[in-house]
Amino acid sequence: MNKIFFFDIDGTLAIHHHIPKNNLNALKKLKDKGYLTFICTGRAPFYAQKLFKDLTSGIISCNGRYITYHNQKIYGRTFTHHELSEYQKIFCQLDCGYFLVSDEQSYIQNMTEKQIKEVQNEYGIDRITLNHKNLPFYTFDIFYNSLQHRDQIIETLKDKIIFNDHGGHGSGDCSTIEFDKGSAIAYLLDYFHISKDHAYAFGDGYNDQAMFREVNHKIAMGNAVDVLKKQATFITTDVDKNGIIHALKHEKIL
């Protein structure tokens, strides 16, 4: 029976865009064994693709709403015009900056010059646009100007999204409650005819709770948030302390 593995990026596989050598080796060993491996992230498709293009079988990005397999898009769940309009009205009321993620670019709105420069440095100037151009959008990041502002955003949108704070740095990616990382995993388990018993998820953040919902092997990093650790079947060591390798050995995979 084939096995399938799902990995969050930030705080799980990578540290500030750097992938530790042992994590690269772990992905290679899983691939060599013929297992299916997927990145499962809130990040944009082009961001995840840049880091992991040839390292995994595929990528779940946009917190579940965009899936590729062997570098080919096999599923995309865009916001309808009505959904997008409703979200933008709320963003305007909250006076928060945001960017909407499309296949190849992100559309930014109401962001400070500093915030714009930060996302340009992170994603590349060519990935940022000020022109809507009727692009299809799959997810969004929200930018806040204080912790009080962040809490107001979370409270206002609590029935629609899970806000995954980027470590208190003034922004967070958003996972829609109606279709999230777990929804994408369920889609792939059905696609490959694999049961939850043979599915493994590795994560550290609030949005990774959705992954745990759809697999029987739930691995939380040592640096994970407490709510995720409480749901884990195994808590491994931190991302910078060989947490991935340690967990794979514990699960008798390596």
C-alpha cells in the first residue's frame, strides 16, 4: 500500500526560506522509496514551486485551494466574484492591507510602502501587481498595524477564515473554513485511493489543524502552537533540531 506525506513549509520544513539539509535529505529518501510527498502551505503557488519544484510529488498551496501534481495544476478553487467582493468590503471596513493570490501574481491593495517592499523582497517584484486584470484568485494574506488591529480582524472574520499569523510580523495568511488544507488532502486521498491510515501530516501552525483532520498520523513539530500539539499523535523535535527525520524514524518510515 502506498503512503502519502503532507508537509507545511514555514516552521516545519523551512526556517525563514532556508530548508535545512536534513529536511532536503528526508524528502529525497521518501521520494526514492516511491512514496507520494506534498507540500501543504498557505503560501502562493509560485512561492512553493520555487522552493520545492523537484523535491516533492506535488504542492498544495493557497491553504488548500490550489493543487499541483508533477508540476501540473490538477485542482483550483477560485473565489467567485461575489465572495471576493464581500471580502474586499470587509477589508475596507477594517482598514487593513491585503494581497490576493493568483496563479502567477499577487494583487496588492491598501498596503504601506514598507509592506509592499517586504512582499516584493519575499516574492519578487515581477510577482506583485497593482492591476486587478480580472485574475482568478485563490486566497489572500491580510496585513495589520497592531495586535489590537489583528485581533479585530480575527474576530470580524472568525466565521469565514482561520487567520494564521506570521509570527507577529504584521501579517497572516488566511485559510477559508469552507475549503482548507484538510479539504485538499481529502481530495488527494480520493484521487490516489489512499486511506487515512497511510497518510501523514507534519505541521506547526493554526492552519495545520485542518491537515490533522484528514490523516491518522498527525505529527506536530516541537515548535508548534499548543492547540496543534494537543491534536497530534506524535510531537517531534523542533524544525531546527531534525524534527522531520526524528518523526520519520519514530514512524518507522526511515
